Amino acid sequence: MKIKSVNLDQVAGFKSQYPKDNLKEIAFAGRSNVGKSSLINALLGRKKLAKISSKPGKTRTVNFYSVNDKFRLVDLPGYGYAKVSKKEKGKWNDIINTYLNTRDNIEEVFLVVDIRHEPTNQDLEMYNWILQAGFTGFVIATKYDKIPKSKIDRYIKVIKEKLNIKDSGLIFAFSSENKHNKDVLLEQIEVIINYKESDFN
């Protein structure tokens, strides 16, 4: 897929702020600080499109990025960040749940995890929701550049077993630094957008 144009369409804290058209959307869900924003920047070839920070919890809204005026990538707030109040965590969870449970445009949801760490129970809960909602169950394991390449199979096995994934082909090791598997992911996204049957038609 060739990225010709990218725009930040909308930053939404409420459902009423979502874009009103029916462009297909691919969402990225995951814990705070797993690198969702860096992933989006790397995929779209932009350095500062999605705001990133070394501090967890930077993304606190649903951010809609249109690609080639054809579809959107959607950056969801991270979950599981411990250093905020229960009230604040509740707000973030509400924002995530509202989007995932009410947005008809969603074509696929990718779970994003940090390849260096075993997925948490919250990751498992999110992954089970993704499957129960009828999505494929793709997982992007970020920060691939931070681990020894000789141990990649061991790290993937941990993710596979924790999330009860039968097909390792659903897991994409990814690095926003060296762009490992960028082309593979873009190809997968293109397949989803172009060929997956949509309820919009």
C-alpha cells in the first residue's frame, strides 16, 4: 500500500464528536505505553502525526487518522495505567468501550502488546472481546528491536499462550524504530480494507 495522504480527521472525547461519514476504520487497542501512537506514525510514514510520550497515558481521546481519503486508523486511549485516579481510569475505559461497542465503521481491531512482557489479564480480556465481537484476532507485538533476535520465538510463544492464540500467523512482531514488518502490516491492512466484506455495502 502506498500512503499518499494522511490527515488527523478528529480528536474525540465523546461519541457525538466521531466523524459522521462511513469510512471503514481499523482500531488499535492496548495498554498504556505499548507504542500505539509510535506504531501509527511508523505505518503512515509520519514522525509527529500521533503524539507520543515516554509517560504512559498520553492518548486520552479517540484519534481518527484518515489515510488516502479511503479509510481511517484509529488510536484508542491506553488502558491499565496505574498512576492515575480511579475516576480518570474510568473515563478512559468509558471512552474505549463507547467506541468499540457503538461504532459501526469498525472493520478490524488490532490488539497491541509489548513483545518484551507477558500480556496482562486486561490484554486477555480485551483480546477475548475482540474475538467475541467477530474480529480476526490480530496482535501487533511492538518494540521488536528491544529483544535479541535469537529469542523471538520464545517471546512470541509467551504471547500466544497467554492469549490462547492457535495461529502464530496472527501475531506480527513490529518495531517503530527499524520498521520491521511495516510492509507486511500495511499489506494486511490493505487486504482488510479492500476485500473484507463490509456491512456498509
